[in-house]
Amino acid sequence: MSDKELNNTIFLMYLVTEHYKKAHSLTNEQFLELNSKYGILRFVSECPEIFDCMSAQEMVEEIDRYVANA
């Protein structure tokens, strides 16, 4: 992975975290608990191209589907 791809992936992980926390009124600690249980950020890091063109709402919906099926 190039530096540019890595930076993009990290940024997408940040966006997903912030949008998901806001959509579900989660604290940092609550999100980190969910991440520990479901591997949300690992999921984002494994397929960042999916999230690259999504809106905030689409990101939240994708993570909701992922958590529901985990």
C-alpha cells in the first residue's frame, strides 16, 4: 500500500468513526467497545475503496449492515 493509499484509508477510518458516532449518539468509549466486538475499523481498512465515494449516511448504513451480519 502506498503512502497515499494508507493516508486515504486512515482518513476514511476517521470519517466512518465520526459519522457513526454522530448518527448513533455514541461516545468515543462506546464506539471503541463496538469496534473491539465487531472489528469495524478493520473492516474499513480491508475495503476502503467501498467507502471512498460514500456519503456520511451511506457509510453509517454500510457499518450498520456489517454489524448486523457479524
